[in-house]
Amino acid sequence: MQAKFVADNFNDDQGRPAGGTVNGTGLSIVWQNGPLNRGAERLEPNGAFVETVIASALQRIQYYQKTQFSCRENALAITKLEEALHCLNSRTQRREAAGTEGTHQGT
């Protein structure tokens, strides 16, 4: 089954990712728009993060695994989603150590 959704991704005036939306049947996401900044300048999130969406899908498949729908394919999907979260968390830790997390500095 091919997932059907409509996605709009926005850029700021300097061409950097700046939020967007995804909408599909039973799904509506508004992505974080802009950096959260650091220290006393830290802002509250104004949208979803990719990590949150992946973690949400992960918990749902883990739930399936506790039911009569448990299967090898679900187990493999769980592993891949866990790997994705690990990679994204590693990126965050690297950026935190560099002092660039929450900013548009670096990558």
C-alpha cells in the first residue's frame, strides 16, 4: 500500500528549512519552524520534530507486536525505526557538543 499524503516544505529567506505541513487520512503534522535557540534565548517548540513522528510510528508497531498481528516484518520495521532514532539522536548529541544545537550553525 502506497501511503497517500500531501507535504509542503517551507524555506526561510536564506533558503534554510523553515517548517511545513503534512496531511493525509488521519494524519496532520505541522513541522517545527525555525531553530529553538540556546540558553536564555531558548524558545518553546512551535511544531513537530521528525524524531517525535518516528517515535510515534515506532510505538504503534511495537503495540502491534504485542497482539495477534506480531510478525517478522514488524520486528524489522521496529529495528529500522530504532536505528533512525539512534542516528538522529547521535546528530543532536554531536551538535550539542559543538554548541550548535538549536541554531542554524553547522550541520
